[in-house]
Amino acid sequence: EVLQRALDTQGESLKQGMQNLIDDLAKGRIATTRETEFEVGKNLAITPGAVVFRNELIELIQYAPATATVYKRPLLMVPPCINKFYIMDLTPASSLVKFAVDQGHTVFMISWRNPTPEMRAWDLDTYVGSIEDAIDATLEITRSADCNIMGVCAGGMSGTHCFKREAIRRTRYGAPPCHAIDGWRLSTFRERDSPQFRRIVTRINGAGSHGGRRDPYLGSHVQRV
């Protein structure tokens, strides 16, 4: 297929591919999209909504209704702690948030704070506690006795610690690494003696946080999830 593409374009596809490689080497990471084509608030994350609650770790977004009537029970979305909320609110044609709102759901979304060295002492309990806060705020704002939750990737994994609450009616998961660790490359993080694990721990201990772009190995694990 690659060779046929090269023949069809008279070598232009190979030239463009080499240019992409040069650009990626200059940036120090592998780009999977044309980064200049997307902008938050312009063609990403444009479903109408507003921040209705915040604490030191999260902001909680409530999206505006798009139907004359809405379901009584709200839907709280928990995105990955290692990613941005707008992976669930991409362009209008590929936005899970917009789809849910258009079906009559009252949607709330957690937006995680970017970690800083000052947050080095925070742990899983800190993140789970913020999900609990988001649940409480969602119920208080809607005056509902319970809510539905959808957790994606690490957001689903973190959320399992509080999804047993009676206030949670139903839960849905999107690619949570909860039950297939041994079959995924994330299993490396359980191998405490591996060079990759020791390198990551050393960086976190030194810097207080660890950005995915700093370690291509870590980034590849995250992308697989």
C-alpha cells in the first residue's frame, strides 16, 4: 500500500512523510494530528457549558440543555486524570458530550488540573476525593437523589473506588485498565524492578510530577490505553 501510494503520487507521499519525521524530531515527540488545525474553544470543546464547582484539583462543568425536557437523573463524566476533558467533547461531529446532551441528558464533566511539583504529595485518594466532591456537587445542583457516571480510561479506574455509593445508579466504562492489566503494556508499571519503572519514579521524585511528553516510553503506554 505504501509503495502504491508513492507510485500514485510520484514520490510526493514519501517526501511528505520525511518532512513529518523531521518535524517530529525537532519537536521531540511523535505527532498524530496536525496540531495547528485544532483549537480549544474554536473547533474543540465548543458544546455550551459553564464551570459550576471547583476545588484545588478539579473544575466541574455543567453543559447547557439542548432539548425541551431532560432526564431527571444527571450524567457525570469522568475523563482520564492524565488527559483533558475535551477528549469527550471534540468537534461537534465526534463529541460524546454533545451526543448525550442532544439525547436529553443533563451532563456534568470533570476537568482535571494540570499537575505541578507542589502536588507531589497527592495520591489516588486525592483524586478519588475530588470525584466524590463532583458527585456531591452534581446531586446538589440537580436536586437528584442519584446520578449515572461514565468513567473513561484512568478516570474509570479511579472512579471505581467511589462508584459503590448508593447515590450512583449506573456506571459505564470506556477503556478502563481495570481487568486486563496483564495483557496490556501497562503491566510494566507493576514490575517495580524494571528500568522503565525506576526511571519514571526517579523523575517524579525529583520533579514532583511527570509529563507524558518527557518520556516516549510512558507516552506509548498511555496511548495504548
